[in-house]
Amino acid sequence: MGSGSRVSPHRLRVRVREPGGGTSAVDRPLFAVTKPRNVIQVGTALKKVIPSVVQREKLFITSKLWNDAHRPSQVEKQVDETLSQLGITYLDLYLIHWPVAFVSGRGLSPKRAGKDDEVEIDEKVSVVETWKAVLALRDTGKVRAVGVSNFTIQHLEAIIKATGERPAVNQVEAHPLLPQDDLVEYCKKEGIHITAYSPLGNNGG
């Protein structure tokens, strides 16, 4: 990544030195914190293992900006809240979860009036504005690298054209039934690392 960080594999097998000089093998996972409701649980786990089991710098910790905090004034506040809940001082990677903004202050998925099956979109903020605010986080020391999730080629072209900055990562659904060949090829050409979720398929449809 441009920051000097590297994308880690999802699980690392490491040796941990035990009292008395022996060692034991443990799995060191990449913690991918997604929706805000997960952060407290992950933070509880991290506080139990840092630093007694593992040093913070040995973990690669990722979190995401949720859709209700896309306005530039909200971005750093959400990072601060996430760091506090996780009990750490920085994230290795921070992603924009989706290229769409929800209205804020009404829960994670605010419903449109009279449309319980639709969320209310915040049309007053663009993904470019959000991306600029996320880029600025690198200068605060609170994140080491920044990227996106669920971005199409069109979304990527828009933020790159506006800022000249390429995301370190684009995390997308990709599997044999949804190979995303064009997107993968585009990201490879642009030097954007692709991370796949649901690699064995998604049963949500």
C-alpha cells in the first residue's frame, strides 16, 4: 500500500513465546470490523489479547465507514469512535463500506417515509467528498491506509479522477458465480488490491 502497510492474509500462523522459553503456535487473524454493531464485540476480544498475547503491531486491523457517516464532518468522528471501542490508537486499513450515503441520525438503515423496504439516501453528499475526507485521515495517524468496498469501475474512476489518489484496496463480492472479471482486471491495471468476500458464494439471493 502507498502508506507502507501491506495487505495481510486473512489468517497468519505465528509462534508465540511462552514463559519459560517455550513457544506455541497460534492463529493471528485479520480483524475485519464491518457494521458498527460488531465493533464493541471485537474490541472486547482485542482488549483481552493486547498486549498479553500479541503486540498491537503484529495485528492487521481493518474497519469500515458506515453509510450514515459519509459527510466529511462525520468521517473522523466515526474513526475516533471506532478506535475508542476497539481500544487501539490506529487502524491498519479503513474502507468506505458502500458508495452510497444514508441520512444520518436515524439508525444504521433509516427507512424512507412510507417505504419500510427502502432506506433514505443522503443525496447532498457525493462519494468523492467522502473519499477526500477518508484520504485526509492518513495525516492524522489514526489510519495507515485507506480503501473502498463494493465500488464499481465507475465509482473508482470518479474518485481517482477527482483526487488523483487510488484506494489501496477494493473489497467486493467475488466467487465463481460472480467473478467480476472486468473489475478485477481494472483494479489490477490501476494497482488496486482486490479482496473478495463471500468467495464460496452468497446465499442471500
